[in-house]
Amino acid sequence: MMSTCNIDHSLEDVMKKLQSQESFLPRELYQKATQFLKAEHSQQVLNELFHLLKKYDLATQEEQQTRNQDMETLFQA
């Protein structure tokens, strides 16, 4: 799991972060994330998703694939 952060990210923060990374994310994953955020989630889940999206565009392809898998896992939880 990624390093934990002390900042709680609001749903709005997570949505903005998702939108800012849309062009870098696989289309299907972006759509899943959008659907996922329509439901209510714990603060921990929102923070985790925010960090998976944070600087996604700057991550290596290998790191992006790892994050993609982590997101898939998060969406199925």
C-alpha cells in the first residue's frame, strides 16, 4: 500500500484529481473510478484513491500498471 497521508481529501478533491488525470488513465479505469465515486466511501478509501491518482501522469509505465491494479482492487472491495 502507498504511504499514508495525514490530509483528508474530500470527494470533490478526489473527483478533481481524477479529472485532471483522465487523459493518462485507461478509459475503462477512468469510467470505473467515476462510477465508484458516485457511491459513498470511507475517508480512508477516498484518501487511498487520491494517492493512487496523484502524479499518475508522472509515474513510470510500470508504476502506472501497479496503480491500475490497486485501483481495480479498491473498486471491488
